[in-house]
Amino acid sequence: MTEQPDSLLRKRWTSAVHTELNAPDTYQKVAVLIIRWHEAVHNDPQTKDEAEELESLFRDGFHYEIRSLVLDNSKRPQVLLDAAIAQSVADYDGPYRSHLLVVYYTGHGLLRAPDYDNLLIAGDLDAEEEEPYPPEAKWT
């Protein structure tokens, strides 16, 4: 009998997390925050498809709690990003090493010198798309 792809993927994911993060074998709660740009400010249909595939995988395959953030520039993207991450951390916080929050971003990104410790995430920077706010945010 061969192992189902979802089962094999789950084992590989669990093993990678345990090994790379020196994390426990199991968590009491796991949640995923998936972040992408709205199509109006990011003209790449692959990011929407990728986000939807991952949402389905984590929700249906792993039974994790899922949140999605679709950034646009009708409000300040930096405020939206910071608020979503802070709210997710607050909502999924738990006793030491008992909870896991996975934050996944799909879209353009740029690490800037000199320290390369800030990731600038951005939609497409077309002039007519920058109203009322430029479609960009810093992820530190």
C-alpha cells in the first residue's frame, strides 16, 4: 500500500519544522496567515492561485486555522499588514512552544541594503495605481 500524497506531505512538513526550528513534534494550535496583493494593484494571477492552493492545503490537508490578508492601496498597506500580523500573533499566542503561526507572503519583494533586514513587499508600481497610497509595505 502506498502512502497518500497529503499524508506524505504532512510528514515531510512536520519533520522539516521539527528539524529546522527545533520545534516540538506537535502543537496545540497551528494557524496560517496568507498575505497577497489584490489584483487591482498586482497584475499576476499566479499569486492569487498560489494563495488559494495554499489555503486549501493548510485548511483541508492539515486542518489548520487560516486567515487571508488581501492588501490593496485604498488604505495604507503598511497599517493593514502590521495590524493583520499583530492581530494574528495576539489571537494565536499560547504557552511557550505550544502554538505555531505560519505567515506566508506571495508577491514581489525586495531586500534593501545595507543590513538586508527589511523586506519591501510591493504591488505593481504603476503611477495610476498609486492613489490614494503606494502599494508597498515594509516587513521587518
